[in-house]
Amino acid sequence: MNLVTKVVVGLVALVLAARVAAAILELQVLPSGVARVATTAVLLAAVLAGVAWAASRWVRGRARRPPAGPSVE
């Protein structure tokens, strides 16, 4: 997956999380303070999930490369 695809997937996930957060606020079934905490938690979870996914892909990519330096043969 190239960088552009990763960015697009991340932005779509963030937009979906923002929609969930907006729905939590719009439903008004929770007190306003709790709703704010819930929306912040949803957005933070989306961002952290994206960072964790990108980090895991980066680590896997680095593990495939041979170590730098002269080869010992």
C-alpha cells in the first residue's frame, strides 16, 4: 500500500470517527460533559489506531530489509 492510499484510508477513518462523535452529541442522551468526553475518546481512539497501524506497517517494512553494512561471507 503506497503512502497516498494510507493517507486516504486514515482520513476516511478520521471522518467516520468524527461522524460518530457528532452523532453522540446530536442524540443528547448523555449529559453534555459526558458527551464531550465520549466524543473526545472516539476521536482519540481513531487517531491512536491510525498511528498504531502505521507504526506496525513501518516495523514490518524495516524487518524485511537486510541489515546495513558489509556482508560477512
